[in-house]
Amino acid sequence: MRYKSQVTSHKSQVQFKSKKLKIFCFYIVLFTFAFLLLPYFCYAQTISSSELINNTRQYDGKIVVYEGEVIGDVMARGRQAWLNVHDGNNAIGIWIDKDLTADILYTGSYKSRGDWVEISGIFQRACAQHGGDLDIHAQTIRKISPGRIVQEKLNPGKLRLALILLGILCLILILTLLRRK
Amino acid sequence: MILRPHLEDIKNIGYYLGKVIIGLSLAMFLPVILGLALKEKGPSLDFLISLQISVIFGLLLTKLCFTEKDLNWMQGMIVVSLAWLAAMFLGAIPLYLSGHWKSYLDACFDAMSGFSTTGLVLAQDLDHLSFAHNFWRHLIMFMGGQGIVIIALSFFVKGFSGAFTMYVGEARDEKIMPNVISTARFIWLVSIVYLILGTLALGAVGILNGMRPLNAFFHGICVFMAAFDTGGFTPQSQNILYYHSLAYEAVTAVIMILGAINFKLHYHIWMGNRREIIRNIETAALFITIMITFFITAVGLQQLGIYPGAMLLFRKGFYQLISGHTGTGYQTLYPAQFVTDWGNLPMVGVILAMALGGAVCSTTGAIKMLRVGIIFKALIQDIKRIILPERAMVVQKFHHIKTLFLEDKVARSALLITLAYLVLYGLGAIVGMLFGNSFLYSLFESTSAAANVGLSCGITNAAMPAALKVTYIIQMWAGRLEFMSVFTLLGFLVAAIKGK
């Protein structure tokens, strides 16, 4: 009886160890696959617009991280919206869930600097949903730094130049009138 | 023997050049007003300075060169060619003052690109440009499309017999109305009617696309001016890709085609003569060349398999093609994508389309459809002459508003201008290659500049060599004026140096 229980305990120990080994092997295989294959599907580092535009085939259909300033209008289209995000070289269209754009308060224009955002999403070289456009279908968006209103200042040098030119213009007109008389 | 020009010639040229410059400078009031209305003080000041410089320059010319004599043929041609250069130098001042152009040469490049309705851009950080400056960029396209001198003719000059010379000098050799002034006014009437309709259509599409109303209508008026005048500027750096909208692409495509049609044809359509659309040699040639060049482009894109589905291929391929053929230059691609995605054959299709252009007496550049049609008819005539018996009378006709007999001098003139354009495309391509670009890309960019299109495969940027910028400026200028007034100016300069 005792012997039987010892055998059972040994058996369960062996089973436990083999199960552990299987799990270990599974993780090894998983990590190996992840290590080898993930770079083909996603890029964790921020990628510039120039890199994306010049290597469209390489990044097509992959998850990319892209950051830049939101410019122009946030164009709502039903439950989704279009953002145009400029990284300093080019602007790329971002197709995004409208709710995710709620945090965007400033967009780039003459009078404001837009919010600087980081987008993670699928890069499309020729998006079938959007007429073959090059775009990114965003999955997440993170505001890195908020935008601001740009305070306009008049350049005193330009102001002086305008006054001098006005003087010259008046002088020409006066001389013309005098000559006519 | 070459005769040296007289002081009287120079005075005449200076006086009328001054008049045109004053007319042009008054147009700067519009961005000043817009800037003040939208509380853009800095940009308003930029335009005020530019306005004053231009008025002073124009006044000095009219006072120093005052004359009551009328212009002769040569003087009229020279006034036109110089007026376009003066417009570039003066129109570039507010752009340069904005700080969005790296150098005055870059600002001149964009000003010439605007006036000549080309659409190549060297501006920096376009997305933060003021409304006033952006409006000016598009306004100069609108003025350039109608013809700078035509503006002076229709608004600031009461009328003189030399008007026709200047009208021809701006590459318009067809009178719609009995005289040039009424023709110029009719061109303005057509343009203003379409401006209102086009702005409303684009503004409405913009609002439906989610744009703010002010932006939607501002973009609407700007995009209309650039599309109808086959220019190609847009208020944002992404060009038409900014809007992500099929409706926007469709409306702009219609406007581009309207801009590429002869104003004389517009007149006949307005007068109820709709059959003229089908019978006219230009519309027939335009339809056939669009089909041929699109076939080449589509086959190339199909071979590469870059677009998943025929509809996507059509939407992308046809838009770039029609934009190139009409000489507009609107893009729904990034310039680099022509190189990385499109490859050689589709680019060849677009180059051919750009090189051919739209109708004469329209706002497009390039060889133009009337000449293409005439050359084709002349070719048919020559083949008939070979095939038919020697004693047979070979008569070739073509329909352009009315049915005309094809004369040898008409065919010769069409061939000469075509040859001049081909040489201009080729020379620009050689200069592009001298700076290390490949033949096809250089030819693409050169054709785009000389044919006043504005599509780019990436060569045009602020970092390109100054010599290449100057080359493209000359190409845009000569291409827009269709050579005659440029050749006259060169002849005048040679006569001034070598004449007795």
C-alpha cells in the first residue's frame, strides 16, 4: 500500500516536472518567434515620415509608431476622424476613432502650434479603404506636448521700412502734382 | 544689319511696364485687407511694404519714361516678357518677408511658379503660413492664369491699339470678342462666375468633410483659383492628400478640366452651341490623348500591382494623369511615391500627358491640343499626298469653332512651337542630369516646370542647387509665354549690344 502511494507520488512529480518543461519549452518557442517575427509586423521606435514615404513597401501593413504636430482641421467622418500629423518633414493622414481625438485642443496653423502627438497604428502604403492613399490607421494616440497660441509681434524694422516707403511714396506724388501745376 | 534700339523704344517699354506694375501692385491690397480682417498684423505689414515698393517702382517708370506714343509689335512683346519678370521679383517680396522661404531666390521661384500657374513649391512650413500669404500665393495663380497684362488691359488701361500685341505676347492668339479689351473682360466674367460656383462647391464639400466653415471656404476659394487656372498650389503641404476625400478629388478634377478648355469654347457653350464640344478639334484631341496616356499609365500601374483593385488604380492613376494633362499639378501622392511606387512606365504616361497640355486660349501650358490636332491632320495630309495620284488635290480641314482649311503656314507654326517646347523639356532634363539626377526623373521635373504643371517626383526642394532653381524659373517663364515674347526680348538685348 505504502509502496503504491510512493509510486503514485513519484509519478505525479515526474508529470509535474514534464509539464514544467513543456511550459518552459513553449515560452522559449514563443520568445524565439516573437524575437524573430515581431520586427516584421511592428516597429516600436518612432519612424519619421520620410522613412515611411521612401520605404512604403517595407512598412506596408505593419504597426508603426509615428509622432508629430497635428495640423489643420480634425476632420470628423462619422465615428472616425482624419488627423494630419506633421513631423517636420511631411504630414501623414491618420485615420482614427473620433473619441480618441477628444484630447486634441490645438492644431497647427498661423496662429497656433498644434499638439504634438504619438500615434501607434497600422501603416498603409495604398489603403484599400481610402482610395489608395498612404495613411496610418491609428490604434492608440498619446499627447506628448500640448500646443499653444502663438503671440504675434510686429517687427519694428519692418514698421520703420513701411514708414520710410510711405514717405518716399508721398514725395513722388507731391512732386508729380507740383510738376502738373 | 541689326539696328540698335532707340531711346524712344526704351521709354515706351518703360512707360507701359510701369502701368502694368501699378496694376499688379494694386492687387496686393486684397491680402492687406484679408490680413487686417483676420487680425494678421505681421502679414498685412509685409504686403503693405511690398505694395509700396511696387507702386514706387511703377510710378517711377511711368514718370521717367512718360510717353503718349502707342506700342509697336516688338515693344509690346518686350513689355509682356519684362512684366512677368517684374511680377516675379515684386510678387516674391511679401513671400520672402514672411520668413517661410529660405532665400529670396526661393521666394522668386514660388512667385514665378504661381504667376506661370506651375505649382512647384519651395515654401517651408507651409502649414503655418498666414491666411494673407496663402491667399496671395493662390491669387497670383489666378492673375497669372488670366494673364497679368490682361488684368492691366481690362481694369487699368482705357484702350490702345498695342493691346493686341500684349495679348498675343501672353500666349493668347484668339480673340473671343471683336476687340481685345472685351475679350479680356469676357475671360474675367467666365472666371468670376466659375470662381463663385467653384468656391461654393468646394466650401460645401469641405464642411461635409469635417472642416471648420472658415477654413472650408478659405480652402475652397484658394483651391478653386489654383485648379481653374491649372496652377496646383494648395494651402496645406500635403496638397490634395490633405482632404482625404473622393468628393474633393472629383470637384477639383471637374474644375481642372474646365480650366483646360479654350475660353472661346466656353463662350460658345454659354451661347448655347453645345455641339461645338464634340466637333472641336481640341476637345477631340484632348479626349484621345487622355485615353492614350491613361492607358500607358494604367498598364504600368497594373504591371507593378501596387493598387489592390481596379477602382483604386483608376482613382489614383486618373487623378494624377488628368492633373498632369490639364497642367494643374494637384497630387494625391507624395512626390517620392512617383519614384518608389509608380516606377518608369506610369511616369512616362504622366510625362507625355504633361508635355501635351490642354487647350489654347485656356490657362494651361505645354504644347496644347490645337497644335497636336493640327500636326496630326498635317501628317494625314502628307500621307494622303504620298498615296494619292500626283495630280490629286489634297485638302485637309479641321474644325475649331468654324471649319478651317489646313494651310502649310498653320502647320509650320504649330510644329515650330512644338519643337521649341520639346527643346525646352530636353534642356531642362539635361541640366537636371548635370546635377546627378537620373534621366527619367530629370525629364519628369523639367517637363513639369516647362509645361507649367507642378507635379514633382521630389527633385524640386529648397535644398536643390541654385542653378537648377534658376533653370526651372526660366523654363516656367518661357513655357508660360510660349517663347515669342521671350525670343523678342533676347533679340532686343542682342540688338542693344551688337546693333548699329
